[in-house]
Amino acid sequence: MRIVYGPIKSLGLGKVVAVDPISRSPKVCTLNCVYCRLGRGGMMLLDRTAFIDCSSLMDQVGECLYREECETVMFKGTGEPLLASNIFDMARRLRDGSDKKVALLTNCTLLKDPQVLGQLDAFDIIIAKLDAASEETFQAVNRPHPSLRFQDVLEGIRSARERFDGSFRIQITLVRENLSEVDDLSQLCREICPDYVYLNCPEGCDPFHMVSRKDMQAAMDRFFGIRCVSSNAKE
Ligand code: SF4
């Protein structure tokens, strides 16, 4: 599987070079979200390990780092990128070897781990996924590993926000199952105070979970006073 691919369009960041520190099919993740573009199967785990070595990444990344249309390299995986125990090494090497910003898209389930929290400064931008405001909706939308609890994930997000000096952003994927929690989600965002909120519409998932454009617009209106970008709105 390709470790480096793109450029791809990323909500709020424009074109990015994507890096997959997992590079496995089926996916390896701590969650099994109802809208996951990687499908339902895969391996669910919480223990961090190295999936690829840094030198394979540096071999592949080559000329991608010199593409002028991409200002950012983004870690996003065939699963949760922070499960890769060597991700911080990779991020630092990319940052040292180029003038690109290095971003991380994470589902936040490992942010409470002190080993993770203490090394987030390897990134310039963190995009933290938050799809629920309650345990019930977390279970319904994100279908987590049985050991994970919503309040712990939320605590991890709050700690990361407090300690991280770079740009901290929240991405909410709206589906039918969390639409009734939009007000609670916007309240949580007001408390966490991210630099941006991205309201995302899933692609390629079962139409049962999809929300309408009208619902997306109505949800966007509930984030008044917050810098919010929607995948339906022009950036
Ligand atoms: S966190 Fe991402 S990769 Fe993991 S199940 Fe959810 S959508 Fe898929």
C-alpha cells in the first residue's frame, strides 16, 4: 500500500500530501464509525505499535515535499494514525526536511495517554474528530473499542487543547445519529475553544446515515460565534 499519496483536498487546509502511518487493509482503528469510508471490518485495538518504518516513509515522500500547491503534509490513516508508535519521529523528520506544515487528523481516543500528549508538539496542526456529546451517541456513531468511554476521550481533547501550542481544530462528521446533538456539540466546541470547527458530510457511506444539505446548513447556524467551515459551504 502507498504510505504517501495525493495531493488530496482536505476541508479547511486546501490541497495536502497525505501520509498513512498504518498502511494496512483492512483498517486498524480504535473505533468503527458508522460512516467509515474504509468499511466495517478491520482490526480494533488500543495498543500502539510501529506499522511501517521511517525510512520507507522518507523514501516515498521524496518529491511530494517540493510540490508547491501543497503547503501541508497530513497524517491520516487506514485507521487511527496515533496507533503508530513512531508517528512523532516521522512528523519531526518531515518537518525538519521541508518547509511544509505537518498536520494530524485523529479520532482523539489516544489523546489521554501521557506518551501521546507529551509529544503533540511534533505537529503544527491537529484536527480532532468529535462526533458525539454523550456516551450514547458515541456508542451509536463511533462504535468504540469496548474499553473506551466518551468522558475519557473528551478529557483527552481538553488536555490536548490546553497543552498544544499549534493550531487546534475540531472536525465533526454529521450523520443522522448525531443530528439531535448539534446544540450540545456546539456548546462543547465553545468550551474547548478550537481555532476552527469543520462540519463534515461523510462520503460514500450507507445513504441511511447521510444528512441533507438543509440539515447541514441548519447545523452550521447552531455554531454561531465560532469560526466554522462546512463541507457544503464554499471555503
Ligand atoms: S476513526 Fe476514522 S478510520 Fe477509524 S473507524 Fe472512524 S472513520 Fe474509520
